[in-house]
Amino acid sequence: MGKNIYILLIISVFSLNSQTKFLPKQYLTNAVNYAHSNFSPNAEMYAITSLLPVDTTGKSATWLYWFYKPNVTDSGYTVNIIVIAGFPIVTGFYSINLPGTFLRPLGTAFCESNLAIQAAENAGGRIFRLNHPNTIISAAVFKIPLSPDTSKPYWTYLYRDTSSAQFMTFNIDGITCTHITLNISQISIEMPEKFSLYQNYPNPFNPKTKIKFDIPETAIVKVGIYNAGGKEVYVLVNEELTPGIYEVTWDASDLPSGAYFYTINTGSIIQTKKMVLIK
């Protein structure tokens, strides 16, 4: 109780304007030491997320460091670090972990947020911000249970316009700090003549299907999935793509049987096709 009061008093002394934005690795040792002392000596960190928005230098005023006990997937702990007037305030609390497939030790061998976000900015984030002045950016780094490589860490930056429902997500290789696409393959660098959306295959399908489309010029491309009522249920692609022929795989394991629609939207071109999920 005394510790909590002490923390509240410190925060009340310094105004919110005195919060210092910092990179997640700057106080990584503080987070690990706190987790080992207050949670478990063998606790392993599996993710870092921004609690408050990050700026274009990759800094946030608060980062959350996520830990778990090995072999105990229902036992999780989160360390919260905020820097007030240059002084790090470290607190912690028990938390519900992500599914077991996400619980992979993150380690420290990942590129820092200031380098990773530059890849996101260059991949289309900068353009998105210019077109959407009310954009905020959130960040996370962890080892994803998806291709192309589940053994390495990845940064994910979500650019979201707070005045609308528009957003873009950028995935950054945590080792090379380069922009990558997940669940999407460029199957040809041939220059298509026009934007084209092909019929998915197989169709009907259960539970996975592939969607192919042509991009004749560099553009921000969104491929969304909608149910029969017109509600968006999944976003397969939402990023800048260079000219070529692409293919993306959709896994509908968590959705019921029925008719769905998929749409490609580049801002100037919209094409839609129908597909059927049968379980």
C-alpha cells in the first residue's frame, strides 16, 4: 500500500508535461529486474507494447513489458515504466497472457524502435500521416506465430486516424529492420496492365483460400473481407504495394459457414467478389 501511495505522490508532484518519451530498450534492464524480483526469478519477456502513442522517432511516454512463467501459460505479469522528469517509475501487475502460441521469449536481440519506425514511415506511414492529420501510432514487438519466420521478432506499427475508421498496419523485421508483408506473397514482378481482383481458389473453401490480385502501379492497397451483412470481418492487406502480381491466404477458421465478399480498394479503384465458406 505504501509503495502505491508513494508512486501516486510522485506522479502528482510532476505534471504530465514532464513525461519523457523514451525508447523501449532504454529501460529494458529495469523492467527485467523488476519482473524477476516481484514476479518470478525465471520470468521471460515475450512482448513490449506502447501504452501511449509513439512519435515518429519511435519513442513513447510509457511502455509495457510483458512476462510469463515458462510452462505456466496462465500466469502472466506486466511491467509498466513511465519516466517523469527524467526519473523512471516502475510498477507491475498480474495480467492475462496471450494464447500459448504467442508465448515465445523475445530476448533482447531486436532492433530499436527508432530504427524500425523509419521503415514503417518509408513504407507508407509518412504519406498516411500527411493525408490524416489526426493519426496516432501504436507499437508492439514480439515473435508472431505466422510466416515468414516464427523464430525472429517483428515490430508492428498501427497508424490510426482518430477521426475516422481508417488505419494502416506496418510489419517490420525485428532483425534487419526492413518492412515486410505477412501472409502475402508477390508471385510475379511482371507489370500488370490494370488493377485486377481474381476469383478466390478454392471456392467454396474450408477453412483456407487464396486471393490473387494485380497491382499495375505503386499504391496503398486494402483487401478486406465482409460478411453477408456488409460488416468488415477481416483486413488481409492494408499497406503500400509496388507493381506486381500478389497472392494472399485467408484462414476463416474462426468464422461460421456462409457467403462472404472480398474487396480490393486503392482509393481510386474498388473491386469486389463473392466467396463461400462451407464447414
